[in-house]
Amino acid sequence: MPVTNALKRLMQKTRSLSYCIGLVMVVLFVYGLIRYPDLPIRECPSGYCGKQGKPHAAAEYRAFNAWQITLMIGWPIGIAALLFLQREKLKGGSK
């Protein structure tokens, strides 16, 4: 019996951790969509501009690049963590 209870507690912690990781991934993505509506910000002849041609400051360009790098590193790590935490469900194991 104690092994079963320990397994249930571990499954609950795994589920909670999966929700937290997923939430962080969604918040990171939505933050960028709201903060940079005309992404991508890129270098233009007159400085920095977005997809719609709106000019941006160098600090905003650097902040955009930091968010983009964080997203490109964070999402694959988050997906790998979610796959690892949900490996039993993927194998067709118990709920």
C-alpha cells in the first residue's frame, strides 16, 4: 500500500509540474506577441523597424532579441521536459 500512495503523490507532483512548465511557455510566448505586435524587429537603413515599418529604438531591438533567444531556448527545453514528465502517458501507461 505505501508504494501505491507514494506513486500517486509522485504522479500529482508530475502533473502540477507539467502544468507549471506549460504555463511558463504560454506566458513567454504571449508576452512577446503583446510586447512586440509588429515582430520581427530588424535592422533597417534608418535604424530598426518592425514588419509594418514602424521605427524602433536600439534598446527595444535588443530587448526583442533577448526575448527571441529566450523563446528559442526555452520552448525546446520546455517541450523536452513535458515529454519526459508525460512519458508514461505517451507509452500508454496508467493515468
